[in-house]
Amino acid sequence: TFFLPETPRFLLYQGKLKIGKGVLKRIESVDIVDKTISKIKDQKNIESNTYKIWNPITRKILYIVIGVMFIQQFVGINTIIYFTPSLFANFNGNLSSTGISFSIGIINVLSSIFAILLLDRIGRRRLFFIGLFGMFFSLVILGFVFISNSYLSSSVQWLTLFVVLLYIMFFAISLGPISWLLFAEIFPLKVRGIGMSIGAFSNWLFNAILTIGILKLTWLFKNPNDLTEVSNKTLSNYGQLFFVFAAIAIFGILWGKKHIPETMGHTLEEIEDLWYKGKKPIDF
């Protein structure tokens, strides 16, 4: 990070035009550099000194950011990642629970790299829906498997692992990167720092609420003398949770149709201008 430059927008706001233009030439097409500088200057003139985080425009954006973070956490991603050893404690295959956790990590990383290639080709909004649809079907299958106790069958356990990895893949190409990317793009520059901080805070707040709740629920049926024991009753309870997470995924799809903007192809100034013009997310 020692070699990273300041953002061109920050530099231009500080009056460092020459340095800002140099940074822009490194990250934008040369033919749009002057146009981008002009837009940044215009945007600076529009903004007033009283432009704070709590006004009609930024309230709308905060609602989107906090909503996305709620959906990201409550589709159960960290339940899968944190509690994989419990979910697969009775796995009959050659993989240990540690090996399964490792395979989940590998799929998460590879899918996130794949997402880099997709975000500016398919778009944030379309990937958001693709990911949620994929997670919904994965969660429904997991719910039926755990409620029916069919995970005790060796062949079904391998199917279960495959579906979990599929769920991770759909998350990593959609809600994983999109949540963080989206709120880095949609806040006006003047409040982007504090807006992103609120988004990050809400993400980890929802994470903590869900994790604490899951712990209480899963420990409820365990032998207090052996917290590593996983009973059929506990895993059946996981099945019910997967159905809850699937319902959240459907809610996310319905909510997202109205509230997720498509920011692909827009400069930060264009996005900010759309908010100023009173555009709704669907208008993007």
C-alpha cells in the first residue's frame, strides 16, 4: 500500500490537478480523462458544506447498504463456514472435517477470483440475482437432507458436501464481492468514508447476531459434557435453519428487484448525479 496513490477525486478536491490527472491516466482510458476531471469539478461545485450523511439522498443509500448486508449475513454464509466441523462431524468419507473446511475455503477463493471476471461483464445486479437463486436451491436441498437424516448415508454425504460447495460458489460470485463493491460505489464522495464505515459496521453486527443465535440453538441439544457431540436432533435443527436461510434468499430477490442499482458502466460522478436527480435504483 506504500505505492498506492491517493484517489484522483481526493487529489482534485485538494486542488492537486496535475497529480490527480496523472493518476486518472493510469486507471482510465486516455480519451475520457478530461471529461472525468470536468465531471469531478462540476460535482464539487454542486455539493454544499452542509452535505452530511443524514439527508434524503443518503438515507436512501444507507437503506440499500444495510439491507444488502442483512441479506448477505442472513442467507447463512457464516453458519456454513463457522460450523462446518459440526455439520460434517459424522462424515463417512475419506475427508476429515478439517479437509472439508479447507475445500470450502478453496472454492471460496477460486469463485471470488472468477467473480472479478464477471462483475464488469454481467453486472452487479444480475450477479446478485444469480447468486441468490443458486443459494436458494442449495439451501432447500440441504434443508431436506438434514431434516430427513439422510446425511447418514455415505452417498448422500458426498452429495451434501457438493451442495455446500455449490452454495459457497454462488455466494462468492455474488453477495460476497457485490456487497462491498456496491457500497463503495453508490455513496456520494463527500460521505463515502463514513457511509462505508456504517456499511461495514452493519455487516459485522448482523454477523455477530446470527452467530450468537446459531450457537445457542445448536448447543441446546448437545450433551453439556461434550460440546463436540452432534446428535441427529441437532442436525435436524440445522435443516430447519437452512429453510429459514432459503426464505431470506427469496426475500433478497424480491427486495433487490426494487432496491439494487446497476452501477456497471457508470462513473462515480454519474452515479452521484443520478441520486441528485431523484432517480430510483431501478432507473439506473
